[in-house]
Amino acid sequence: MYGWIWRHLPGNTWVKALISLVLVLAIVFVLFQYVFPWAEPLLPFNDVTVDQGMAAVR
């Protein structure tokens, strides 16, 4: 897949590397701005249960 993307990008190696960096940064931006906030309520990271039954014994 990455080879296919690399072959289809225009320009020489430096231009392809710059375009690839911009694409990666755009994907990361979209993930942090839209995908992760949408998925956060669906994930169980905040479902923490602490037992209040017995106090710690020293």
C-alpha cells in the first residue's frame, strides 16, 4: 500500500517525502480533532471501580 502511494505521488524523492509528511500530519490532525473525540465516549477508559469495603491495615 505504501509503495503504491509513493509511486503515485508527483515529484522527486524530496517532494514525495514532503508530501508524505504533510499527508501524515493531516491524518493525525483529523484523528485528534474528529475521530478520537467521537470515539472517546464509546471507550471504557473512565469506567473505574474502587472497592470501599475495607480500610487499609497498617
